[in-house]
Amino acid sequence: MSDKEKSAGTLLKEKLEKNWESAWKDFNEDDQLQAFGHDYLGFLSKGKTERQWVNLSVQLAEEAGYQPLENFLKKEKLEAGDKVYAIHKNKTVILFNIGKEAISQGMAIIGAHIDAPRLDLKPAPLYESEALGLFKTHYYGGIKKYQWVTIPLAIHGRVMKKDGGFVDITIGEDAKDPVFCITDLLPHLAKEQNGKKLDEAITGEGLNLLIGSRPYPENELKDGVKANLLKILNDKYGIIEEDFATAELEVVPAGAARNVGFDESLIGGYGQDDRVCSFTALRAILDQTQPANRTQCVILADKEEIGSVGNTGMHSRFFENTVAEVINLLGEKKAELILRRCLMNSAMLSADVTAGVDPNYAGTHDKFNAPYLGKGIVLSKYGGARGKSGSNDAHAEFMGKMRKLMDDAGVVWQMGELGRIDLGGGGTIAYILAEYGMDVLDCGPALLSMHAPFEISSKVDVYMTYKGYKEFLKNY
Ligand code: MN
Ligand code: MN
């Protein structure tokens, strides 16, 4: 229809009204999108723990010319164009692309987290019951416990041995590997269980992992299954039962991330909260083609799912300390003051996922302010719960800058709240970095089935997130 044929009302609406359209509309970067999706699937399938994610990220960073901070500490010098990474406790990594501008002007920072909800083995996990061998677990982060039974599970992690050495374990991912499982009651005997509330039907102490059933071949040996498992563990990994006390073993869904849907427009996999933002942020900094004007920084942090605590969570000073090292290497006088100015003048995208509208669960969102899969990267002005409590409420000015940045780069974005007011809520690392006085905005793709063993994202949202992050680092 030409403009002449349109009614005055239609023209008015076209001019003034906002329609939040699909990011697939007029989308013409299919080759880049498919290539990016393929890379992401590979990373997501291989990186199931924080340590693994750090290793994968550093590998990619080194290929892009990044060097460890230690190299620069030896040279006692850093300058524009230098690309640096710093690892903390094997579980967090920070990357810097040093810009030409004085660092006191602030950095463009993207902060994501690389931990994900899972089941951790307890310090004394191994026991035998009813002639079966089991591991006790303690879940990490917010899970719906019923989702973790009767699915194939893998074990990843590190065991510190008595002699100070360690062994890294990954079992359940290769097609030749065995997997592990938490059993559930058959429906025939589940009358009592079915009558319980969803969050009480499966208990934390009931999440025990089935790991074997064949006893050690010696008659009358007590707990023969456990004995046989200890033998296998000792043969395979050289560990003894006491070593579990000094281990970090994570039980996660087994298997690779996959394309989802006949049209392969979606991605399904474990740990997309928040490895989708970690991967897009990492690629956003590594794929910069021009020297940085403002120093660019990507933080991949641990422990967000349990409140950003501990010395690898964002409440720890490792980030601030690392920036102090960078400032010192840049030869700044009054380093402490420059550090304060740098952090105050920085801007950060708190790169985390949000909850997309699920057609199976109508009414969880205010539909006018809800994020939808396929409508692009979500700018969440605030998160939190019950009256924005605990949220970083981004300022209109910063939102305005981000909006212009995204629009100018052809990045499709949408607004989003985490869900309907008073229904629940949640936080990210946004408020922690905001304590320095820097501008912070929550910004990432929407997921379905967040925190489930198999989370769903939209490929076009993932791609728009990458484009948006890249643009922010380059031009903020
Ligand atoms: Mn998250
Ligand atoms: Mn989460």
C-alpha cells in the first residue's frame, strides 16, 4: 500500500507507534549467523565447568594474540594495542584490549559469568545402599530438583591428591564413556510422591547419583560394590576415598549442545546461563579489527549463581586488583587515584540472560514489557524483585546511549523485565560493579527453561547479542 492510500490514523500509528518486531525480519547475515552458532555449540559442548571454560577461552584468546598478565609484569610495561588476559584461581578470567585513550577516562567493560547450576559431589560422597553404589550430591545454584532425575549425567572436575598432585576427571561425554543417573520412582508407586508439592517431591538429600552395582569378587565382603568402585577409581585415576574431601567434582547433563527445531533456529544445551553471554562477550573482544580507542575489558566470573561470593565471585576484589596492576604497568602516576577514576568513568554491560516468554506458561510476564525469543538482544533497565529491590536501575541517559549505539549498528534489541511484578525475580552482577560509580546495564539474550539441564536460546538473539557487545566495546 502506498502512503497515499493509507488512512491518516494508519500513517500516524506508523510514525509514532513502536512495534517490537522479529529479529529474523529482513535478516540477511545468514552465513555469519550459522558460523557463529556452530562455534557457540562447540564451545558450549566442551565447556561444562568454570575451569574448562577458562581454558577454552584462554586458548581462543592466545590465538587472537592475547598474552598472560605475567608476561607484561616481567617487562614492567603495557601500552596501547597490548592484549592481556589474567586468570584468577583457574575459575575466572579477565581480558583487556588496551586502548589509546588515557585509562582514567574509563573502560568499556562486559561482565558475564561462567558458573552454572549443577550438582556438586559432597566431600564424602561415596556409599553403598541396597547393593548399589552411589554418590551424595549438594546442588549448586537455583535448580528445580525434579529436572535432574532420570537424565544421563556426566562428571567433571579436579581431585587434589594427598601428595599435592591432582587429577582432572571428565567422564560421561564421550560416546564410549559410561554416564551416571539419578533414579526416580515409577508412576505405579508414586501416589504419595505425586501428592507432594513440586519442590518437595524430590529432595536435596534424594539427589544421589547411581554410579555402579557390581561387587568386588570376594564372598562375604561387606559393601563389596563400594569396594569395587574404589578399586576402579584407584586404577583409573589413582585416587583413594579420602581424596574426595579435596576435590571439586561437578555433575552436569551429559552430551553435546544441539540445534533445536526443524528450522534449526534455536539452540539447546546445558549452561547457556550464562555461557551464552560469556561466549558472545569473548568473541566480541577477540574479533575487534581496529585498535581500541577506549580500553576494552571482558570479565568472565565465577559464583554468580550463588550470589557472587567467594574469592572468584564478583564481590571479591580480584577485578579491582587486576585493573590496579594494569594501571601500574601503564606507568600512571598516582595509580590509586587513576584506578578510582578509571572505574568511576567506565561503563559496563552486565552480560546475563533473562527469561523469555514461554507459550506454555502464560501470565508469568507483563506482555507489554516482556522479552521474547527471536526479537533480539534484551536491554533490561532493572532486575531485582518486589519493587526493584536488589537491582541496578540503569539511568535513562545510559539507556539512551546504548539504544543509539545498537540502532546505528543495525542490532535488533528489545526491552525486557525478568517477569511479572511480585512473581519472583533475580539478580546479576550488575549492582556489584555499579558500586564503583560506573554506568551499568543488564543486557543479554532471553532463554526458555533457564537453569534447566537443557536451556533454549534463539540463534538470532545470540547473534544480535554478539553484534551488540562488539559494537559496545568498539564505540562506547
Ligand atoms: Mn545468569
Ligand atoms: Mn542464573
